Amino acid sequence: MTPFGAPMFDWQPRPRLVFGAGQVERAGELARELGGRRVLLVTDAGLSVTVYDRVIENPTTSCVEACRTLAQSARVDLIVGLGGGSSMDTAKGCNFLLTNGGRMEDYWGVGKATKPMLPLLAIPTTAGTGSECQSAALITREDTHQKMACLDPKAAARIALLDPELTLSQPERVAACTGIDALAHAVESAVTTRRNPISQTFSRQSYRLCSQNLPRVFAEPHNLEARGRMQLGAAFAGMAIENSMLGAAHAAANPLTARFGLVHGTAVGLMLPHVVRFNAALPEVGDLYAEVLEITGADAGSRLAAQLESMLSLAGMPGSLADCGVTAEAVPRLAEEAAKQWTAQFNPRPISAADFQQLYEAAFSNRGSIPSVRLQRA
């Protein structure tokens, strides 16, 4: 702790942010600034140029290996990640393997790359993951379906190019899922055990931008101002994550995606209100939620959870895990897997497999509260 009581931190700002409608026209200029001459464009399918366009949702180790093979044969010296979080994760994963060799499993954890990486230009076409502002590549293991978080400062984009015009073509469902994901990032990063003044500044601003503008995006899909504010909110949440990590809602969401194929935004959205209520049993966490909402007084956790549930309803999300095809018999296994997820350790309230089981049971039947559990101080 510093003398004035705030947690110590070492903030190394990255990436450079370029924001504004039409700014995608500068992509070539920015690539040249980064020294690029032979560029690999990593994206999902749909473009008629020579690119790696076989990105899939929740990219796997084989997806990243295929991208590396293409990049190696083209002798690229710069990578552009264009698309949603999966495109950018694939681009980062490719960068790990292309420059440092080995397999993605070798980089599971923090700071495992020993050699410099190629410059990365990240151009998000969604407003949700904030991957453009993070140094992590989230890659799924083929054998276990477990998501590996491979973090290294060298993997971060040199430049993140945010052009809200690129988000106008998102299907409504994609806008909903990615928008809910951005809200979840803002809420969770605000309260983790690794939070600090820098991360909390980004978290609060992200929540303000996303909570105010996601409804506008739903009501007015072509509102460029609302789209731009959502894109900034998602990027700020990415910066918050980079400095504070995530918590139990993401830990609970990953097994749902792995076992039942739930889209990440749906999975984390369904779990988040229940996790907020669970965490708010600690008064100090309730105070942090009050800061997120910019309110004073008691019951901030309940008020935040209710606001999130209203946003989920507005986004057309399923009402419960049962509505998504999750079976009651799977809950104990899901709980065991959630407790082993990396982000669970950063939750502000210590959480066990038994706690996760109660959270899943609450989300399964969409109960507004979970059975009381023994209060543990963070």
C-alpha cells in the first residue's frame, strides 16, 4: 500500500488509441508507421483479399497453428487483427507462435514469451471484448476445451484503431452479446482483488458509457454517436481488465461455453447479476458497486444487479440457464470447473465450488437471490 492508502501499481499505458468515424482509412498509414511491409490480416470470412479468414468463435489451438503456418509462408512483418475478440485473439496467438515458436500451451500464464513480437494493429468491428486494449490471447485447448489465458506485454497491440462506422454492420444479436460482455468487464474489473485507482477509473467510465449507450444502440442501430461511445466503453473496459483482471462471473461463464456452447456474452450476462449479489454481501464490495453506479446509500449490489437484469431483458437474453439448454445434472461439474478457472482467484469475495453451485442453481431457475452462505471477508 502507498502512504495514502491506495494499492501500489505500475501502469505502462498501451496501446496507442486512434478513435473516430472514418479513421479506418488510416490503417495503411498506421501500418507503415509501425514498419510494416508484408502484412497478415487476421479476420473472419467475408473479404476477397488474401488473408487468414478462418477465424472461429472461441479460437482453438489448431486455428492459431493454421494462422501461424500462413504467416510464416508469407514472411510477414506486421499483423492486423480485424474483427471481434476472436480475430484479435487469433492474431495475438499467431504472433506468439510465429515469433517465439512452440505451442500455445507453452504461453499459458503470464510473461512466457522470451523474444520480441511483431507489431500488431488491432481494428475491432464489435464493441465488447476490449481485446484491442489487452495483452492476453484467449485460446481454447482442443483436448480439454479449457480456455487458456496467454498474457504477455509484448502481445499487446501497438495501435488500436477504433472506428464506430465498422460496428454498424453488426447483427443485432452480436451487438447485444458483445455489449453485455463490455458491461460485465466494467463491473467485474471494478471490484477485483487487483483493482487500483487506474483500473477503477477506466471501469467506472466504461460502465457509464456502456450502460447509457447500449440501449441507444438497440433503439437506434444507425446512431453513430452511440456506437462510438459503446466502442470507447469496450476499449476502456479492456484497459481496466489489463490492470485489474476479472472475477467469478467470467469463471462461471467459461464452463457454460465449453460444455453447452453458450455464446460468451450470454453466459457471462446470465451469471453476472447473481455474482454481484454474492459479492455485495461484503459491505466494502457494496461500496465499490455504489461507485460504479455513482450513487450513495445502501443496497448498491441489489440495485446494480437489478439494472443489469433490465439490460439483459432489453438485449433479448434468455431468462435462465434452463432456457439455454443447460441441464440441472450438469451443475455440480460446472461448479467444479468454474472454481478452477483463473479469474476466480481475483474475485473480491473468496469463492468455492459449493458457492459456484449455488450461483448456477440460482441462474438455472433465475432466482433473484441465492441461499445465504457463510460470510467471508476479502
